[in-house]
Amino acid sequence: MALGAVWAGGIWLGALLLAAAAIMTLEWIGICLARGLSDGAWLPSPNPKAVVLLASVLLAALAATLGLLFPALVIAVTGTVLVLALTGVRRGLDDVILSFGVVYVALPIVSVMVLMGDNDYGLFSVFWVLAIVWATDSGAYAAGRLIGGPKLAPAISPNKTWAGLAGGVSAAVAVAIGIAALDLVDNTPRFVGLSIALSLFSQGGDLLESALKRHFDVKDSGTIIPGHGGALDRLDGLLMAFPAIACVQLVAGSGAFIWQ
């Protein structure tokens, strides 16, 4: 479904992004306010912070899917400030983390649309990010299970190992070389280097979400995907990878920097 929506673009991609934004925001609220989605509670609590957070993310995501990228960023930043303001003057770390959820969910949505805004390379770039992140997840899991060894960050995620990190990067390199072998890339060394960076950002996103769950003593962000947990559990790598590569494209001026 995800690949089909990306390929179709337009309203289909917009619907996918809005649905993902809504689910991830509800999971974020559930984690931060200790009200998970396992009980079937799909609406945010009456807590005004939760309501403002959800509304801000959905408005930012809607603006992004309509091509209003700068207004989307303004909405996301404003929503973050509003959520933080609603916590009062004696706000704590948990309140700051809750407010960060607006940017955490909305920024990747905006980033996808930044990439898709390049008519020549947008679709290629989005599929590339998906391929690298999915390969990284698979490679990290396989290497971690087969090799094991020293832990990468035991205080954050006790199951992740340095072997898993290396396996994830290796899988990303293999995918990048495979893409280059199809004559889709002009500068192979740069493309492989960007793929390695993307893999590292992806694994960084995984660790960030693990740190969030450990802070709030939550095992999974939700139960929407049996055997995997919630949407945040499956998309955590993409939430870091898309903004990273969108920044590269914005600085370079177009997606041509990636592919040529």
C-alpha cells in the first residue's frame, strides 16, 4: 500500500501521509501521557496539550501535502510552542518531550513532499530512502541475531549491537551498489556515501525512539502492527532519514546532486 501510494502520488500519497501522521501522533500522545492505544482508545484524551498537538500535526501535514511547505513548518513550530505553553511555567522534561512530538512527526511529512517536489528525481529519491532504510533494518536485525557481540547502547536499547550497526550499513551499501549497477547513478562513490549516511541516520532514529520508550517505560508505541508494535516502531528510521536527505536536497538545490 505504501509503495503504491508513493508511486501514484497526488491524493493517494497525501492520504497515506495524513493517516501515518494521525496514527504516529496518537501513539506519541499515548507514550508521553501514559495512555497507550492497546485499549482501542483512538481519540486523544481531553487533555488540551494532546488536542493541540494532534491538531498541529494534522494541519502541518495537510499543508505539506497541498504543497504549502513553508506554512507547514510554521504550523509545526507554532504548535510546538503552544503545547509547551500549555504545560505552564513549571514544565518538566516530559512536557518538553511531548511538545517535541509536533516537529518529530510533522517534519518527516514535510521532507517527503520536499523530495517529491523535484519533478525529475523526486520519486527516485523517495524510493531510494525507503529501500535504504528497509535494507538497514533487515541487515541490522540479521547481523545482530547471527553475530551478536558487544552492545551498541545497552542503556537505551539492550538488544542492539555493533554487529547490527555494521550489518545495517553493509546492507545499505549493497542496495546502493545495486542501484548504481542499473546505471541510475552517475557519481557512484558519492551515492554510496550518501547511502551510508542515510543508514546511520536511520539507525539513529531507531535509537531515539528506543530512548523515548525507555524514558516512559513503554515496550511498544502501539499494537497496530501485530508482531512489530506501533507505527512509530516501524517508521522510526524513516522519521530521521527523510529530513536528513531533504536537507541535502535543499542545500544542493535539487535531487540531481544525489543522482548525478
